[in-house]
Amino acid sequence: MLWNELTDESKALVFEVLEREAQRLEREAVHLEHAAKQLGRPSLVERTELRANAFRAAIEALGGAPLGES
């Protein structure tokens, strides 16, 4: 199904799921940052932040409000 064929209600559900996942990834990045510093593995944090950024970009590309503005 194409995005423009979805109802507004369906789009809202998609945005909600994307926002929750982006927020979860951001929280995970914060927790990983502490662990990564102890382990000397900053790449763990970078990968998680990139995934969170991808979800934020998807939300904006689909016409949703950026996180915190919904």
C-alpha cells in the first residue's frame, strides 16, 4: 500500500510507532554512551544515534512533525 493511500488515522499510527522507536533509540544511545566510555567503544553510540536519526528522518519525510512537536 502506498503512503498516500493510507487514511489519516493509519498515518498517525505509523508516526506514533516511528516516534516511539526513535525515542527508544535515543534513550539507548544515552545508556550506551556511559558503557561505551567505560569500554572504549564509541562506535556503539554512533550506530545507535544513526538509527535514531534515520527514524527521525523517516518521520519528517512522511510529513510528520519532528519529535517533540507532535
